[in-house]
Amino acid sequence: MSAPVSPLARFWAEFRRSPVAVAALLVVVVTSLLAIFAPWVAPQDPYDLTTLSLLDARREPGFVGSGGYAHLLGTDPQGRDLLSAILYGMRISLQIGLAAGTVALFLGTTIGILAAYARGWVETVLMRIVDLQLSFPAILLALVLVALLGQGKAQLITALVAAQYAYFARTAYGAATAERRKDYVEAALATPLSGRRVAIFHLLPNCLPPLIVVATVQIANSISLEATLSFLGLGLPVTEPSLGMLISNGFPYMMSGRYWISVYPGIALIVLIVAINLVGDRVRDQFNPRLRR
Amino acid sequence: MAALEVENLVTEFDTANGVLRAVDGVSFTLAPGQITGLVGESGSGKTVTGFSLLGLVDAPGRIVSGSIRLGGTELVGRPETELRRRRGAEIAMIFQDPIATLNPLLAIGAQMRMALEAHRSVSRREANARCIEVLDQVGIPEPRARLGSYPHELSGGMRQRVAIAIALLHGPAVIVADEPTTALDVSIQAQILHRMRMLADETGSAVLWISHDLATVSGLASRLLVMYAGRIVEFGNTAEVLRDPRHPYTRGLIDSLPGTVAAGEPLRQIPGGAPSLSALPPGCAFAPRCPHADVDCAKPVELHERGERGWRCIHPLGPERSDPFA
Amino acid sequence: MSGYVLQRLLQAALVMVAMSAIVFVGVYAIGNPVDIVIPPEATQDIRAATIARLGLDLPLWQQYLIFVRNLFDGDLGRSFIYNEPVLSLIAGRLPATLELVLLSVLSATVFGIALGVYAGYRPDSVLAKAIMAVSVLGFSVPTFWIGLILILTFAVNLGWLPAGGRGQTVDLLGVAWSFPTLDGLRHLVLPAVNLALFKFAMMIRLARAGTREVMLSDTIKFARAAGIRESTILRRHLLKLISIPIITVFGLELGSTLAFAVVTETIFSWPGVGKLIIDSIAVLDRPVMVAYLLLTTLLFVIINLTVDLLFALIDPRIRARGAA
């Protein structure tokens, strides 16, 4: 009999079998690395106004600008090197997506598990609020919150978290409730062990698989939502150009043929989101026992 | 004439671990009105055998070779359209869990009529009449009212009776019952078993009762087939097999029944576990767990047949040999 | 059954009341509502007068009560910016949004379910894999981006369809609709496709997942064992069994589609309610915001109610539970 294999190793072995999922994971890792190291990788700092020159504005890909190097993806209306702007933009998208996703994950999971554990009126009240929020579209809520709170990273993250925590809460609640009903949990609760230990050691691990799936989807959603908000002019301020804003900047120029200003940031955005979703898909399929023959 | 004749049936599955032979050269006959028990552990291939008879083996599985003759007509290799016409009409199947086999969103009557209209065109009134007739046959009270009920409104035992009723709608020559009472209370089990016996007598259908539970089967079936790792290892008249088992596995099964041990005594088990189909030993599949096994058992073992009895063992237990696992 | 309906109606009413309070307080409490109406250099007197005129000097709960009382008169307030009654503002633009949303949702659902069921029924076929690949894209790619690409391809490069705006309208029942005219349809196509894509992808995925699960279930095996024809099985077992998860998400996504109409209307300059709300949010025209949010909530509540009632119609177990 072979040595026992850890669940993580088993998971990875199964995951590896889908070339699409592995490719997607690779894309996510590469883009993340590029985004993290953007300041060192990008040929230009798009925030540094001193390096910009309007003479470079709206130039096609391959154009050699006043900085002395070729703008591989062209320039935007302010003369920014598009490649650099995209790298920095991805940085921001990932920052926001991960931050909003993580906070929503913690908040939602806590609420969900609390509701499942406490039961009674606590459960009813919490879950009613969550249900109410789930039936309300995230984008509308985010729009209104952003408008009321003002522009800025923290405000945007708050709006995104408010719009998304409900998914996590619902998922954690569902998994925790199913587990809660099991006999061993009832038995554990009958012992002098603190309820908190039961919640953390028994209920929480069972929620993890579905939560991971929801997390990947929600991170992709956060990135998408942030881009949409920025595109509409309601997201981040102009000083921190996210991918959405780059796209919106280029929108007026699409009709006149200068497509690259919108298209390239758009492609970068899509590649990121699709890759994350593909990974999430694969993870979900692997966790779903009912699809196994 | 036999209702069903199976000869050297082989069913295989293409899996990531290679080709698994779930049914390895199984042969048996079913006579009209007779209840035959097919007993084996999980993984012995008994359920796959049942599905093979109806041609319901899903990919990646398929019937590789052998013959299945239903009322003299060969079924293996026939096109799906022909098999579909026979399913339900000439050979029917009852599954284990009626809560899973009945659609919770449709009324009982609707589901029964669907099964009826699959092979006959009847008016609504005629259909209802026939449905009420079979519901009555399986012992469901107030059958007319039950037509409008939904599955969740009935108890487990009732649902299984409905499933049996559906199997009876066209008066099939063969009924394959796959663990139909395993999911039910013991008292309900007894009722269903009793009802099955009556039905087999009344309708003259041949019944193949598949189960892992020797105790229930032995009370019901007049003939017994014992299956292990895809092969039939013993068969014969139930009373004879139970009183006088020849294959050590059969002996082991009988001995593991709680009733065979005095109160307070430890229960007996067959040592070891069921073999994985991807790692079968050459020769006798039971050899690794058998206390009588020797070098000769590593060679393929044929089925010794003596009239209505048979066993697949070169060191069969005789009346002289008592409990091999003592 | 009627107990179930009553229970749901009561819940709906409670939700409306709660939401109206939350929305009103939320929108009016944060920031200073009067700032957008008066220029910054206005004197204190003018400021005070304006505040009094708009009733903004009253305590918040009183403002809320006045608002609610006005609601029953059909008065949703007056826009700070347009100085028009909000109700007529919204009513004027509603038909445009409605025809866009309805067309999108209908086409997305019909085609999405059809393709999804096929992909679930024959999951290993080439077509099924292609359908799933397309669905990942439709699902992941942000709506505004698809809109851009659609405009770039069909309007700018190919010149087949207009890049924005609404087409010619025709008067039906006193309201102007554009779908009956050919020009109207030409203008509807791109925004409708844009809006439909996300829901289309979602329907495909749902239908596929549901179909796969159902086709592997014992119910289908039992039906096959009874010799029932595949087409009958698909029609009477499969479609009914997958309808429950599909209707659930359909209801949720209907709301989402309404919300995303906001984005589509902006890109295609579609003169609907969505564009109105974006403009209002950007300038913080609070009466319009409150009215829009309340109408949206009302719509949601109605959608949820309808979904719940549909469930009860389809699933006898829910009927039984409700009657208890």
C-alpha cells in the first residue's frame, strides 16, 4: 500500500489533468507577477507626470516616443505608454479584486457560520438581511454606495464588499447548517467544549470547499465590477487609472480608428477575468461529488 | 421454455485504471413464476448484471460478448430502438430507492400512464383502469385516490409498491429487482417480500432478485446464484445451498449471518475484503481469502455442474467438511 | 395554497416598507442634499430659504413620512436637476428600457436553455464543448467591453448596424415603442445582444449542469427501464426537473439584467431609465435616486413573488409545506 497522500496533493494531481485549467492558472500567476512587479517591469511610470509628453499622445503601437523607446502598445490621450498603463492598471484591478474578495470572504463567512451556529432569531434576522441583499443586483448597490461615499480606493472596496459579502454568507450558512445537523456536532456541543471551538474546528472546515469556489468567482466579479464602475466614471479617481478607466478614455477614439487605446486594456482585463473564472470552474467541478460517475 | 437464458455474459468498463470486467462469463436461466436470488457483496457485479439484461449499461461500460435470450429472442447486439420496445413490456426492472426513481414533480398516475403509453396506445380511461388494477395487485389501498398523489405523500413502502406496480403494467415475462427492499424498514420488507412471492405465482413472471442480504433472499427465492468478483461461484436450489454450501465463500456468507451464532458470541466474518476488479488474482478470485487455497487455485477454475447444482471450486466443501473459518 | 400566497404577499409588503425607509434614509442622510441645488457662492439666506422650500430642514423621519404620504398621491418628488416630477421623468423613459430588457431576457433564456440542454445531453460532443467555451466568455467578459467590441465590429468596421440611439417609434396603447418598426429593430439589435450575453451564458451553464445531473439520476434510469421514449423522457422528466433551479436563477438574474441595462444604455446612448439613473447618481440628484431605487425594489419584490408562486405551481412539495 502506498504512503498516504495529502488532500492538497490529491487535489493538485486531479487539477493537473485539465490542460485548460492549468493554462488558466499559469496565466493568473504570470499576470499577478507582472502586476506585482509592474514598477520594475514597466518602461514608464504612468503616474509620473514629468515623464509624459503630449506629443506622444494617441500614437499607434510601435511608435518610438520622446522617451526614446518604442511604445509596444501605443499611447493614450495623455501620452502615457499604454503597456505601462496596462501593467499598473492590472495591479490596481488585482489589488481591489483581492482586497474586496478577501474582506467579503471573512465578513460573509463569519455571518454565515454565526447564523448557522446561533440559530434562533439571530439566524432568522441575519439570513433575512442576506437574502434581501442577494436579490438586489450588486452593481446597483455598488453604484449607489460609491456615489454616496465618494471616490477612492477604500470607498470602492467598501462598496464592493457590501455588494458581495452576501454570496459568501449564503454559501457558508448553507454548508455550516448542513454540517450543524450532523450528529457529531450535536454531540460536541453537548460537551463542555466552548461553542466557538465547535464552530471553528467543525463547521468552518466544511464550508471551505464551496467558499473557495465562490471566492474565485467573486474575485473575478470584483475586478469586473470595479472596471465597470471606473468605465462609468464612478470608480477610482483619475489619478489612479484602472483598466476600466483606460478603456473609457479610449472610447471616444474608437470611431476614428484609434482602437488600441480601448482594446488593449480590454484584452488584458478579459484575459485576467477569464483565467480566474476557468480556474474557479475547474475547482468547482472537482469539489462537486454529484458530477462524478 | 425458460423465460430468460443468459450465456457467458461479459460486461466491461473502460476506466482510467484500465478495462474492468464487471461481469465475467455469467450464465444462468430463469424459469417462469420462479424467483431466483442473485447474491453478492458490493462490487461483485450483480447490479451490472441486472443492467446488462435490460441493455442499460451506460458508457464507459458495454456488453462485450455473450448471449441474453428473452423468450428465445437474442438481445445482445440488437439496436436500441428494439431494446427499448422490450424494456418495460417484456422485461422490467425495479430499483433500490423509490424516492430517487419516482419524479417528485409528477403525480403517481401521470408516471404510471407514461410507462403504460410507452408501449400501448390507450385512452385515458383505459390507462387509469389498468393502473388501478396493478396498484390493487401490489396491495395499495384506495388505488383510485392514489393516482393523484405525489411521491412525497407516500411512505417508503408505498413508493416501492408503486415501482413494482409500474413493472407489472405490461405483464412482463421477466422482472429484475435490484435491492428493492434494502432501503425499507424490516417490517415493510417482509410485506413486500410476501407480496412479491404472491405476484410471481399469480403473473407467472420470472423474478431475478438481486441483493447483498442473504437473509432476505433466502426466505424468498427458490433458487440461489452466488456471485463473487464478476463470476458465479455457486448456484442451486436455495434450501440445498444453504444447508450444504460447497464454495467457501458461500459458507462464509452463511456464517456471517447474525442468526447463526449463539447470543453473546462474537460474530463471524470472512477475513480480508472484496477484491478490486483492477487487481484480480489469476485463477480463483476468492483464493486470497480462502483458508483452503493452494497452488492449484492460481489456475482458472471452471464451474462444476451437477444437475441443478454448481460450484466454482476445486476444493469444495462436502457434507464432511464443517466450518472452514473456525 | 392560498395560505402560502398570503404569507408571501405579507412578506413582500414588509420588505417594501423596510426598503423604502432604508433607501430614503440612506440617500438623504449621507452628505448634504442641498449642495447640488445651490451654487457654492450663494448667501446664507438663499441657502436657508432653499432648504426650507425643499423641506430639508425637517428631521429625517418627518421627511420620510411626508415622502410616504406623497407616495400614496402618486407623487414621487421632484428632480433637483430637471425640476420635473420624478414620476413623469421615469415614466417617459421606461418604455425604452422595457423593450430592451424584455427582448434581451427572452432571447437569452430561450436560446440559452436550448443550447444548455443540448450541451448537457451530449456533453462530449464537439458542439457541446464549443458551447461551453463560448459561455465562459459571455459569463466572464464585462458587459461594457462586449458593447464596445460590438460597436467596433458591427458599426464602425462593418457598418451594418447603427452605433447607438433608439430607432423610429410607433404609438401603441398611448406609449411609444420602437420594436415594431424596422429602423427600431436595427437600433435594438446591438444593445439587446449586449445585454443578453451575460444571461445567455448563465442560462447555458445552468441548463447544462442541471441536464447532466438529471440525466445521471435514477429517475431517468427508471424511465428508460420502463421503455419510455427518449423524447418523452426529455420533455416530461428533464424539462420539469431542471425548471426549478433555472427559474430561481432566472428571477435573480432578471434583476441583474435590469441593473446592467444601466451600462448598456450608457454605451449605446439608449434613452432609457438606466441612463437617467447614471446621470442622477453622478450629480447626486437624490429624489430621482430614491424613486429609482424604490421602483427597482418593487420590481424585485414582484419578481421574487412571481418566482415563489411559480415554484408552488411546479413543485407539489412546496405546496404541501406552505399549506401546513
